[in-house]
Amino acid sequence: MAVNDFLIFNIQLFAEERTEPATPRKRRKAREEGQAAKSVDLIASASVLVGIIGLFFLGGFIFYTLKDFFVFEFSHISDEVNLTGQWIFRAGAQSVIVFLKTWLPIGCLSALAVLGISFAQVGFFVTSKPLAPKWERLNPASGLKKVLSLRSLVELIKGLLKAAVLSWVLYAGLKGSMEKLLLTMQMPLLSGLGVLLKMIFDLSIKLAISLFVIALFDYIYQRWEFEKSIRMSRQEIKEEYKQLEGDPQLKSKIRQRQRELARRRMMSEVKKADVVITNPTRVAIALQYDSKLMDAPVVIAKGLGIIAGKIREEAKKHNVPIIERPPLAWALYNNVDIGEKIPEELYKAVAEILVFVYKLKHKRSLTYSVGGRYEHS
């Protein structure tokens, strides 16, 4: 391979690098495909943390509710009424009610935490495309590529880091509470149980906070990876722009064609003009006035340079009078568009020209007869 070919090849590769941020359309398409910057660990850790906090505030209620339930049931287990066999059904129904009273609030808090964290990450969006079967997932080569990918390496490092942090937190918590743990053996049952439960809660909240902090870093990484995965090359942005706005070259040709058609229609209207006012060569304005249909003269054609020359040619071809009035021509060109009436401040100047043109047309319409008498042709 020649050196020049190698350089061209490298430049082409560089041009196709995805270095540009994703456009809103690309982000919308990725979202429709179910792709978003989301950390599952953040959702799980938030759910655990909220559940533990809820258990701390509702722990007393849960403890006394369960205590009253078990005391009542075991104290009535030998009653004659319960010997009929209905005790089992009543106790089962009562246990369901107690379970809902004690654990349903914590479950609702955890569910709200899951919904809140999920909404904060990706917003509200429902799509079924991620559930659609993709046959490329069954390809062993694709599976091996995922196993050996950077994402798998990051997941491995994240798992090892999570295990190391949690092990350290657990070790530090147990080491600092070992003396209290030994003292519980010498305490009354309820007092020792209370101390033990407090130690478990303190350790659990530390582990949950550690998980949540690790999950926050995981979310930052997931967002960075997502932004990197949806980056676009400049060529892709150009292609997207063409799809949305149309090919600029094609649009330019369409506009040029539209201008040509408009110019042809304008030229076809020149023959209907009553007068063409010129600069004399730079500007040409064609005016039409019908006192029965119009309140004021209307500009039916105007142009500069070459267009002005063609307007004069059309006027000569159809015997339309051409009058040189440079200031008036420029005033009409700058202030009146095609199809518009002339402004009031130009009425007097245009009226003088139209009177002159009508007189000129009147003279041309007379023919000289043999008897020396003028007649209308």
C-alpha cells in the first residue's frame, strides 16, 4: 500500500469517528429502543436504604403488633371454641391482616423509592421494544464479545469493589461493637435483645449507605457510557439533517425551479401592463390599472438587471409603453411587491404617467382617412 493511500485511509477513519454529542432525534430513537442511562444498583440500594429507615421508624409498631398477635393466639389455642377446628382458619386470616399491617407500609416505601429513583434516571417512558426477541442474542460470537467487553470488565471491578467495601464496613462495625455484643450475654433478655437489634440496625444502615454511594458512582459511569455509545460522527449528523430538512442541493434546485416558474408567470403578465416604468436600464416596473376593478394601480412585474431587460423586451413585443422615471422606478421597486397596490404617496406621480400613456394610446388609436378626417380604428 502506498503512503498516500495509507494517509487517505487514516483520514477517512478519523472523519468517521463518533466525536459529536447525539442529536435530539438520536436520543429519542435510543429512548424508543429502551436505551437509557440507568443504574440498577442505584435502584436496589435506594430500595434497601429506604426499607431499613422505614423499619427503624416502624420497628416499635411492628414489634408490639406481632407480640400482641402471638400472645392472643397462643393464649386462646386451648379454648373450647378453638377445639372445633375453626381456630386454624381464623388464625390464618388474622396473620394475613397482621402481615399487611406491619410489612405493607415498608413495602410501599421501598416501591416508592424504586419508582422515584427510576423516574429521576430515565423519566416516565414505556416501551416494549427491549422485550422483542432478537436472534443475534443467540449468536455465540456476540455472547463471547459481550463477555470480553469493557462493560464486563467494569462490572467485574465493580463487584470486587462492592465486596471489598462491604466487607470492610462489616469488619469495622463488628470490631467496634464486639464489647457491646459480649455484654448482651449478661443483660436481661429484653434489654440484651434491644441492644442487639440496635447494633444490627446501625450496621445495616452503614452497609446500605455504602451500597448507595457505590451505586451513585455506578450511575455516573452508566451515564458516561450511554453518552459515549450514542455519539455520532459528523457524517451521521449531516445525513440526519438531510433526512429531516432534505438534501440542501435538492432544495436549492427546487427553489431555483420555483423562481424560474415565478419569473415565467411574471413575464407572461407584462403584456397586460398599461405601462412599464424604468431606470432606464437597471430597473423595470410593470403597472396595471383597471378603474372598474382596482382602487389603485398594481405592480404585476418588477426586476433588476437582466430581469429588467427581459421585462422591457416583453413590453416592446406587446406594444406596452415604456416610460423612463428613475426615482419613481426605484421607489416602486423598493416599496411595492408583485401583486400589491402602489402606496398613496406615489399616486400623483403614477397618475401623471397613466394620463400621459392613455393620451398616447388614444392618439395611436386614430387613423387618418382619405378625406383628411381622423376616426377611431
